[in-house]
Amino acid sequence: MSSRPTSATPALDHPAAPTRPALIWTALVLVYVLWGSTYLGIRVAVESLPPLTSAALRFAAAGAVLALALRLRRGPGALRVDRRQLGSAALVGVLLLAGGNGLVVLAESGPEGTALPSGIAALLVATVPLLVVLLRTAGGDRPRPWTFAGVALGFVGLVLLVLPSGGSGSVPLVGALTVVAGAVSWSVGSYLSGRIRMPDDPFVATVYEMVAGAAALAVIATVRGELHGFSPAEVTGRSWAALVYLMVAGSLVAFTAYVWLLAHAPISLVSTYAYVNPAVAVALGALLVAEPITAQVLLGGAVIVAGVAVVVSTERPRRSPAPAVEGAAPEAARR
């Protein structure tokens, strides 16, 4: 899961020329594949890295790289914000990254049989757009009737996915509920990001979100005792590689592609990542680490994705400002 930018500000270079369809589809494929693959990346990273510590490292490193890039391209004042904007970005970062992403990382960690498969985690995170609709409704918005139909359909899929089946391929209930709690935190952060005074530039907002999220994750990891007896020498090369992949591919490359798309492509097209990412995650989990795809997973996942597709296709949100939904995200940081 990654945090998502809160406005459709153009990316670093602000090109004025018309955008070729090939560039749009290249960026879209990057978002589809890279954000979809981060769930598998998390699973591999936590094989030998402490879960919340790995998430803190990921966002701290990505935030530092993004801050340096902005500083070099835009000068000394690139990251300047007022206290209210800083506080808002920090709050959103804690909700998105420490609450949303952190709970997903926890759910995917642990011994086999209790850890949630990466593909199922992605399917559960796909409920975020549905939860955001409910938050909007509670806040006074009036979504279209078909939007509510999509929400209802998506939650039917959620029930089908986590319903105990008694077989060996049953979804670990504790892990599933942990991801749902993370999805709620992500949804609240996404909802608030469009209603409180955030930094105007989504890249700047993301820097402070990542820093705040990383700090909160580090504190929680310390309280949980994750670093007690931990030795970096015991971490496998496979887990280190997965962590670097999450930093670069998920939190930097895919995020940059997403922000660029917000400025150059219809939001209805960009929003399709919300139901393509889960399909990518399920496929990669099955192909690369032999995660089981049962009839229950196929049915529940298909119904969730169908519900999200209905919501995305009927909402047609305006291009500016764009809500931070991943997944939304994010994070900016990835899914």
C-alpha cells in the first residue's frame, strides 16, 4: 500500500506539449505492476526483517530520496510549508503509512498458516474506495445510487473472502481483520487529506507523510520489542533485496508515475489501478511463491473487484483535487 498524492499538481518537469498515448500507458502499466507487486515484496521482506522496522526503513529512505530530489531541482525553499500544513501532512502520513501500510505488513508477517497471503491482502485493501464512499456519505456527500450498489457488492465479496471454510486454504481470520483495520485507517487518511489544509504540492506532502509515517512505525516497532536481539547479519539477501525494491519501485518510481498520470490522463483511467492491482498481486503470489488460489479466493476476490469497478466507473471524480485513495494510497509511498 502506498500513500497517494492529494492533488493533481504536474510532476517535476511541467511539460506543456500534448502527451502521447504510449507514455500514458507506459506510466499506467508501471502503476499496475509495481504497486500490485508490493504486496509480494512485503511478504518477502518480512521473512527475516522485523515487520514494522522494515516498513519504517522503507518510508524513511524513500522520503529522504524524494526530499533530496526536490531540494536539488527546486532550490532551498522546495520543502517549505507552514505549521498547519506540516501537522496535516504528518497526521495523514501516520494514518496512511503507520496505520494503513503498517497493519498490512503485520498481517503478512508470521509463520505459515497465520500470515496472510499477499494476494488476499491486496484483495482486502481493494475495499478502500468502498470505505471512502461511506466516509463521504457520513460527511454529507451524496454519492450516486450505483455507487452504493458497488459498495454493497464489494462488501459481499469481503464476507465471501473471509468466511471460514474449514479447509486447508481458509483465510487466516486474524490477519484478514488486521488488513481490514489497516484499510479503515488508510480510508480515513485518504478522506481527511482532501478536507484539511495539506501542502499544495503532492510531492512535498508525500515527503512529510513518509517522514511522519516512518517515525510512528519506528516508535511502535521499538515498543513491540522488534529490535530486541535483532541482528542485521541474520537478514537474508532476499529480504534486503525486497526492501530495496519496495523503496525504489513502490515508493518512488510508481508514485512518480501516478502523480504524472494525474496531470496527463483522465482520472477515470488512472483510478483503474484500484481493481487492477489486486489481480496483479494474486497472480504474482501464485506464480512466484505458490500462494494457493482457492475457489473461495476467486469468488470473493472477483466480487470485491467488481464492486470497486462499479464504484470507480460511476464516481468519475474530478481531476483536481484528486483524493488520495489506493488504494490510495497512497503512498505516494505503495502499495
